[in-house]
Amino acid sequence: MEVTRSNFKESLPKVYAAIEEADFLAIDGEFSGISDGPSVSALTNGWDTPEERYQKLKKHSMDFLLFQFGLCTFKYDHTDSRYIMKSFNFYIFPKPFNRSSPDVKFVCQSSSIDFLANQGFDFNKVFCKGIPYLNQEEERQLREQYEVRLQSNGASTMSYISPNSQKTPVNVPEDQKQFIGTVIEKVEDLLRGEEKKTLDLEPCTGYQRKLIYQTMNWKYPKGLHVETVESEKKERYIIISKVDEDERKRKEQQRQAREQEELDNAVGFSRVIHAISNSAKLVVGHNMLLDVMHTIHQFFCQLPEELNEFKEVTTCVFPRLLDTKLMASTQPFKDIINNTSLAELEKRLKDAPFNPPKVVSAEGFPSYDTSSEQLHEAGYDAYITGLCFISMANFLGSFLTPPKSHISCTSKLIGPFFNKLFLMRVMDIPYLNLEGPDLQPKRDHVLHVSFPREWKTSDLYQLFSAFGNIHVSWIDDTSAFVSLSQPDQVQIAVNTSQYAESYRIQTYADYVEKKQEEAKA
Amino acid sequence: MEVTRSNFKESLPKVYAAIEEADFLAIDGEFSGISDGPSVSALTNGWDTPEERYQKLKKHSMDFLLFQFGLCTFKYDHTDSRYIMKSFNFYIFPKPFNRSSPDVKFVCQSSSIDFLANQGFDFNKVFCKGIPYLNQEEERQLREQYEVRLQSNGASTMSYISPNSQKTPVNVPEDQKQFIGTVIEKVEDLLRGEEKKTLDLEPCTGYQRKLIYQTMNWKYPKGLHVETVESEKKERYIIISKVDEDERKRKEQQRQAREQEELDNAVGFSRVIHAISNSAKLVVGHNMLLDVMHTIHQFFCQLPEELNEFKEVTTCVFPRLLDTKLMASTQPFKDIINNTSLAELEKRLKDAPFNPPKVVSAEGFPSYDTSSEQLHEAGYDAYITGLCFISMANFLGSFLTPPKSHISCTSKLIGPFFNKLFLMRVMDIPYLNLEGPDLQPKRDHVLHVSFPREWKTSDLYQLFSAFGNIHVSWIDDTSAFVSLSQPDQVQIAVNTSQYAESYRIQTYADYVEKKQEEAKA
Ligand SMILES: Nc1nc2c(ncn2[C@@H]2O[C@H](COP(=O)(O)OP(=O)(O)O)[C@@H](O)[C@H]2O)c(=O)[nH]1
Ligand SMILES: Nc1nc2c(ncn2[C@@H]2O[C@H](COP(=O)(O)OP(=O)(O)O)[C@@H](O)[C@H]2O)c(=O)[nH]1
């Protein structure tokens, strides 16, 4: 089902229930762009280390907006031996909720936007009806603002004056004396009179409002309720009301309830992510590193400096992740699956030796039709990802004696695939290992070459023409990794370049060492 | 009328005709945001110099996208003493048009997006059907790409090999020899055979395609046409056809025509801006500095480093500009117009002493209804701006003897308002003067104060409490301009601060001098 700002609040219990009852969850995100820095192929260089890849994605991909989030929950129905799924497609947008809320800036990449536009993506739904969100720091700040206000109002003091300031007269600057004098006169009138219970002051500046609050607290510590409201013209003005103690308390409580609701609304979609996190359920995604990074960045906290800290944060937020692209690229699947892109994978897993999974959508939830593709709606992609996971998990059951046709998410058979996120286009490190150090394959056949901007791939082929087969991975305009087929040629190549002026060749090991030295310096 | 990618080409002649016949043009732009840096009030500090303001807008406002452009043309009809207007509302989006086209990244500011969403702005129209554009540098590059290709193909050589390289054999690297060998065999078959006229090669890498082109040019300089095409799966492959000279020429011409059309499509909306510029007509806008900066930035060139160069570029692109906000803030209007915001100005100018202008929309063009507001569609805002200009211009006619009720755009009476762009919220410099140096009012009652981050406006009031009325203009968290009512107090304030540790006061003149020294260093 589609969830926007209009139906978010009423849908939330359904979302919570779906997460609660599920055996596993599948997620997918759509973003406003991929890379605001290097070209995508330079962003994903074949010889990136996991640390380098993390740093590049953090630097060049986090200013985009995750504006559609797909969640599909899967619950196994033992009676009918099938999964029951509930799919949600959330539209997300950081709508500012009040004057002091963060005014988020995000980047759009025209190729990504154009791609989504061609898929029939509804941008109006995002921008006009997207659900807002706060990360944990923003939520904390907002909560604090409210709490400080609540406390101070309960004690009839304002947040920004020290606790005993109400005992000392307010220091009203010369040019404000007349203004404050007029307000005091009006309040005296109000207190003397019988008919009127409230007094609307003229709109004024924030500084003047502060002076009014201070003056009222000092001169009339009891019997008055002072409140700032916004007019239709967006001007802020103060209403002063005569109240007895009971009425004052009631007004206070009303305000507290209103503010709690405002807070909940502002936290918005992050509550869904909190629920996923708190459930500690298995979360499945396809090629999900960027999805995980965006989700943490947007709804939890700024991404940490170092990859190691990122791994810690991620395992706290999502204790069990499974990446279907990594799974499909690993044995026993690797040999029988040629193309691991989501659409192709889903098709492949319908045929032998795999079995298409039995999945029905829950009552009251729309079903997706996998024969008429709707790829690139996040909810649909999450659904397909879940299907792929089920097929592959069940396939593992065929190796048991006796074979089992259903493998549950808690089976030891799928343990080896947990918490390994697919690393796109890295030659020799298939995944980011969230549970410990990453693989460190030898790269003793790899050279780092720097050269003039004018060089093309053909110049590199020419340079290494004596060494047979080579493979070029561009880093930027003036450098590339070149891998040779024979590691023992590496030293020869480095030696022959010793006196070259226009280019420079070093071993991968030397390159890494220099880079680390530079980082320290 | 609404113009999108779907009807742009067929609408262009109408747009050109409207510009051609008009007496003056009114424009307005909608952007994806205003400031990606300081808050809007810090972006428009009251004591900015024109140079500082230009630098801030350039730095903090140009990464947004101008995605809707309103153009309203006005032509005076002497017979009926009324204006005939044609209004166009263009949707604009940098859709990438081929593999090598720039992949534009632009920033969105959630408050601006939310504002437009509330006005019913159609983002889908922008992103799905926006008209593309190129600035002059991008256009030049694309044209060059095509021209190089055309020439080289005409002469049967490729762009990236030197003119005589076709006389020397191609240097095919070892690992590509087999691949190229197979291609040559297939071509020999093609040339020998009678039945087949074309040969589709398998998809291959760009480097391999280059080798194929080079090899073909060298081995078969005549009688073959080699072309790269893209399959439905977006894979690029080469088609080789046997051709006689006539057929080859015809194919070449077809390709030239196709490429010229591609180029025109890519230049897209910029052609409208070129037409406006070439017409040298009076262009009217309301508070138009940002519109002008965005227009030049997006459709002409990167904004120059210095304000002076910007003025030169602007007067080249738009020789006559008139800002209705500046006009309304200048005598004789200043005294009779309280609120110069566009909507309020339009209302005010319907009443005495002004006369609502007589304007009808041209046949076949939809008319706007100013009583049911549609503000913030760019085409409507441009229309309203034009109305305001006409009313104010005609009002100037009432000072003539005998009074005139219609004042044309070429009248000397409006000359004083040309090429002065309103400077928002600057205290003492009403406009940016495009035709020469800017006003340099004395600022000898202004102080620059720096202080700890914790300070609030009230701390500044307190600090200056001895000096009567002050005015605070925040620069950032730790500095502000404070203006005193009496210039002779300035030196006293500076002196008393001499031994202060937490804060620092300097005169405006000293502040400017230090800043210039720092800029030089
Ligand atoms: N000097 C030079 N740099 C190149 C060349 N090809 C690629 N690069 C650089 O390497 C980066 C990645 O290139 P590539 O892998 O071909 O991907 P692409 O930019 O997406 O086509 C580019 O952004 C360039 O900075 C080349 O022929 N010469
Ligand atoms: N330290 C401090 N800085 C302030 C205060 N008020 C404003 N500023 C700074 O001045 C900038 C402009 O402030 P202001 O003119 O009030 O506009 P606003 O930020 O849009 O509300 C802000 O972005 C802050 O960096 C204050 O009370 N204390």
C-alpha cells in the first residue's frame, strides 16, 4: 500500500503490526541521485578497498535524498506452506514543520531523476505529500526544546532567563521602555476589568516578545497565561489570558499533548525505521550498501568517519542483514546464476533448479504482478527482493537429507550470508563484512600508474604492450590501476619506468603505503 | 501558454514572433531553492556592499535549478490604446540527451520546494517534460564534437587519429589481435559475398570500437560505411555496410541533418533566451537580480569572479533591464506605495492615483484573471510584473504638460529606471547599478562587532545600552553590524572596547580595510 503524509498516522499501526508478525523484512530505497563527484565507474573502482569505497560513497552519495522507501514484510503460514506478504511504499520528504526546523538541502542528479521519470515515478507525491522525518540528534534537540519550554512554563519561568531572574526586575533597554510600558498598561486594564479574559497584543519582534515574557514573569508570577501564536499572515504575537490555577494547568496539559503530537509528526517516517530496528528481524535487500548507508544517514545519525565505526553503528541498527546480490554471487548460486541484477535474478529463480516461492499478499493489501513489471517502485523492488531470498533459501534446503522445500530465516543454512554487503564492481573482495575485518586479498599483480591528462586507454595498452593481457581501472584523469596477468612482471614494469618523466609506475603495495603516510601527515 | 518538451519545437516560432513584435518583455523564474549557505537573512545582510552581495548570491544560490521560466510579451495596440500580451510558461529540466552530455547536479531546498508544492506547482511536469538547455560553452563543445566527427567522416578518418594515421597500420595490442582478426575476416566475407550489404558486429567496448574504426579506415579507406548504433538493451555495436560513393554521401548528409537536429534539441530552451537577448528589447522583472544571475548562469556562462565583469556580461546579454521593485521604491512612487511585494504592488496600482492598464491577451493565448490569484506560476508573475510596469510608466505621464495617459517604453521618462537592479534589504544602497560604479554611502555610524557564540541580540543591546537606539544586523554566529544613531558615538564605542577580551568592536571603515588586506594576502 502507498503511504504518504496524508495517511501516515492512520497507517502506522498496520506497519507496526506487519513488522511485529513478520519472519523477515525486505527493503529498498529510491534516491534523487547516485554520485555528485566522480563518474559512477570511478566511484566504484575495481581496486577500491572496503574503506576507500565507504569513504567515497559517504563523500559523494549522501547529499542525495532517499525519497521513496519500500518495505515488504513476509510471514510464513505453516498451514498453507506459503508466505503472506504486506508491502508498503512510503513517500518521504523533509517538509519543514516549523520556523526552527532544519531546512534540508539535497542534491538531485539529472540522470537519476530522468531515469525515475521514465519509470513513471510520481515526484509530486514526494514533494507535496512526502512524510517528514528527523534523525536522532534532531529529534533529541526538538524534544529538548519542548521539555525546556514545558518545565519553564510549569514553573512560570522562561527558558532563557536564569531561575532566579524572576526575582530581579527585567533590564529593559531604553528604546524598548515605552513599548513595554504600553504592554503593562494594557495588562493592568485586563486585570482590573471584568468583561475581558484575554488580551491580544500587536505582532512584534522576537526580542520584544522575550522582554514581554520576562516582564510578565517578574511582575505577575501568578494568574496570567502568556502564549505566542501565529496569525494567518504568519506574524507572531502574544496572547495574555487571566487564569486561575486549575485553568492554567489545563491549558498547560493541552499544550503538552499538542506538542507531543507535533513531535511525533516531526519524527514521522523515522518511527518506521525505529520499529524495523527494534524488531531485530532479518532485513533483506538487493545490493543494499547504499540503501543501508542512506537509511542510517537520513534517519539515525551522520555517518561515522571510519568504516569500523560504520560497521558498529550498522550492526546496532540492523543486527541481521542479508544482501541477495551477494547471496546470488556466492556458491552454490554463483555457478548457476549468470546475471545478478534484480530483474534478471527474479526471472532466473522462477526456473529449475529453483522453485518459484508461494507468496500471497495479505487481506486488504494490494498484490503485485511479477509478470507485468513495475520495477523501480521501491515497494515492488522490496517485494521482488523478498521473493529472490525465499527461492534461494529454499534451494539450500535441497542439499539436506532428506531435502526440505522450506527453509526458515532462522535456519543455520543461511547464516553464512548474514551481514555481508555486496561490494559493487570490486574485483577481488566480494563483500563488506559487517561482523569483523574485511578480506585482504593479495594485489601483487596490480600497478598504480600516473600520467598526463592527455593519455587514453590506448596509451596504457601501448605502455604495457610487452606484458600481454592487462586490465585498466581508471581512478581519475591522471591515474589508473593496471593489473598484469603475471605478478612476476610487476617488478620489471616498475624498474623500466624508473627514468620515465611523463608517467610513474608503482606497485599497489607502495601506493597504499604512500597513501597511508599522507593520511597521517 | 504552457511549454514543455512535448510542444517546445512547434511552439518556438510563436515564441520568436511574440518577442519580435513586442514593445517590451516581462520575465520571472522559479528556482529549486534560494540559499544553500547562510540563512536568508544572513545572505542578505543590511550592510552588504553590492560586491559582497554578488559574491554571496554567486556562492550560495547558483547550485539551485531555475526550473520554470515565465515570459510575457507586451505589444502596444495604438488603435485601441491597449496592450496585447502573450504569456508563456516554460518548464525546464537538464535531461541528459546522450551518453556524453553533462549529468547536471542541482540542489533543492526543502522550504522552497514545500512553498511551491503548496502553490500547486507541478514537479512532474518539470522532471518528466522539462525542456533541456545548454550554456554557450556546452553548446560549443557539442558543436565541435559533431563537426570533428563530420569532417573526419567526410574524409573517411576518425577524429582521434592523426590525419596521416590511416597510412600507417593500426597498432593493435596483443590481446586484441584475435578480436580484430575476426572482424577483418567477417568484413572480407561481406566484401566477397553478393547477397548481404551490411554486417552487424557484436556489442563490444569503446576501446574495441575505436580499434575497429582505425582498422577499417586503414585497410578499406573506400567502399565501406562504419557506424555505431545503440541496441534496445543500450549496448553499442558497430554496423559495417558496403556502399558506393553516392550512397556514402547520402548517408553522410542524412547523418549531418540528424545531428543538427540533435544539437538544436540539446540547446533547447537556451534558444528562447538567445532570442530575448538578440532582440535587445526592454526586459522587465520584479526584484530580478536572482532571476538575471540564474538566467545568465544556466543559459550563457559561469558567472564571472568579479561584480564588474558580471555587469559587463549582463549588459551584453540584456542591454535594457528594468526592475519594478526598484521603480516602486523610488520617487515619485516611494511615497505613495507602502508595500512593494509583487502581489501587493499589483493591487495598489489598481487604485488612484494609478490607472489599471488596459491589457488583453492575444488571440489563441489563454488570459489570466488577476482577481483569482495564481501567483508563483512564473508566467503569471511575469504577466503581473508587466502590468505593474505599465501602470507606473503611465503614471509618470501625468506629470507632463499636457498629461499623457500612455507612456511608451522608449520614453525618456523611464530612462532613469533602466539597468538598476533592486538590492534586497540593503539599508543604504537601493540598487545595483549595471551601467557604472555603485553608490558608496558613508557608513560612519556602523560598527562591526565580534563576540562569543553564546551571545544573543539582548547581549548586544546591553553592550550598547549607553548609546541609545541601535540596530543589529547579524552576519553569523559570532559577528554582527551594529549601527548607532549618532556617528560621533562610534569612536567612543571603539575606545571603550579597547581592553575587552570577550568581544571586539571596530569601525566599519576599519573592518572593510582589514577585509581587503586579507583578500590581497
Ligand atoms: N585522461 C583520461 N582519463 C580518462 C579516460 N577515460 C576515463 N578517464 C577518467 O576515469 C574516470 C572513469 O572513467 P570510465 O571508467 O571510463 O567511466 P566513465 O567516465 O563513466 O565513462 C573518468 O571520469 C575520467 O576521469 C581517458 O581516456 N583519458
Ligand atoms: N550567536 C548568535 N547568533 C545569532 C543569533 N541570532 C542570529 N544569529 C546568527 O545570525 C544569522 C542571521 O540571523 P537572523 O537575522 O536572526 O535570521 P534567521 O537565522 O533567519 O532567523 C543566523 O543564521 C545566526 O548565525 C543569536 O541570538 N546569537
